[in-house]
Amino acid sequence: MQAKTVAAIRDLDFSFENSLARIIANRNCPEIKLAGLSIGPFEEGNEYETYYWIAQELEKSGMAHFREDESFGLARISKIQWTERVQTSGQVSKLPEDFYPKLRRCLSELKRDSAKTPEKLLEHEKAKHLTRDIVNSRVRKIVSIASAPAQTEQAFKNFTMEERFLYDQLYRLINEWRARILEYEEEEE
């Protein structure tokens, strides 16, 4: 099951890298041609849509930045953790689109930056703590839902794709286990 989980998350991450992201150009830039792919031209201050992996490279080079609503940092993680904490035990709150891929990238960036400044080290530690809290809370809820009788699609409306994969695996495993236990009981009678 571990290889299947790793492959599923890797596939979802690949899809995220190739999804569209909105950026704002920091400066004028002529068209850039890559192996069969053209990017730009860009005019300073204008908004553009491009693949996430390209947007990330443009941001690293200082040519563009992500739109404010596309950015993901400690403040957003804190808000999500608070929202998750106030939900009732059976309720799963709605997460931002592509939450887990953005979260992994945010944590990696904070970790990389933490080597440079003590403030970033503290920010990274706090983000890790909040992330664990979010993940643990959601896993508890998913396990509870997977242990219950079959759910309608409505129950999954706030699940991310990663969480739906986890639910499907848990539901199958729990039902197989139940069937084996009940099968054993019937043999005894």
C-alpha cells in the first residue's frame, strides 16, 4: 500500500505542477522560448496565467510574483488550522484548492529560508506545528467517516483528492477486516 500511496500523491503533485496559476509581471520581459513552449511577452503590472512550475521559476527570477490570493504562507496556514479546529468532530472544513501541494511547497520554502534568518526558523517551526494539527485533525475525521457505513458523495464534498484517496483505502481495509472478523464468527457457530 505504501508504494500505491506514494505514486498517488506523486501523480496529484504532478497535476498540480501543470495546473494554471495567476501571476503579475514585475517588469517588462520579451517572449521566452523553451523546447516547444513560449512564455510571454510580459508587461510590468499586468496579470498572466501560466503553468504553476513556470510561475514558480518566474517568481524565483524576480520577473513575476503570484497574485495575492494565490500566495500561501504562515498566515493562511494559521487561518486554516483555526477553521479546522472549530469544526465539529464529524465535519471536515473546505480547504483551499490544491491545499496539500501548496502546503508542501510552503514548508519547503520556509525550511530553505530558515537557514538564512532566525525569524524564518521560528516561522518554519510554527508552520510545521500548525500543519501537524491540521493533518491530525483531518485524519481523525477521515478515519471516523471511513469506519461508518457507506457515505454519499455529499460527505466527500470538502475532501481534497489526497484525502479521498486515503478515505477509499481506509474504507476498503476496514470493510475487509470486518468481513474477516464476521466470517470467523460464523465459522465458530
